[in-house]
Amino acid sequence: MSHNEEPGHGHSLAAWVTVGLVTLAFTIGTLFFWFDNALVVWLSAGLALAAPVVGYLLKQAGYGVGGSKSSSH
């Protein structure tokens, strides 16, 4: 790889959705931890664990780096 090539560090819809969901999950989990609401904390943990699966599915659907529906292909 030369220095002029872009390695594609997640500049795709799949990557941004994954990061957004994880950030949202941690924000909700932290907020409801302070409100002492264990159910919502555990639900947000489930969302954080599901986010990479959503990202993988979006990548398989062509929204990842170099995918058929991506602007970076």
C-alpha cells in the first residue's frame, strides 16, 4: 500500500450506524444507571451488543467500505 491510498477507515454508512448505535447505547445506559433503572441499563447493553451485528448486516447489504451501495466504491 502506498502512502497515497486511502485505507478506508470506516467511512461508510455501516460504520457510522454501528458507532452511532454504540454511542447511543452507552449514553442511555449511563443516564439510566444514575436513575437506578436496571432494566433500561440492561436493554442498552443489549443494544450495544447488537450494534456490530447491525453493522455487519449493513456491510453485507453493500453499505460497507467499497460496497456496491457505498459512495466509496
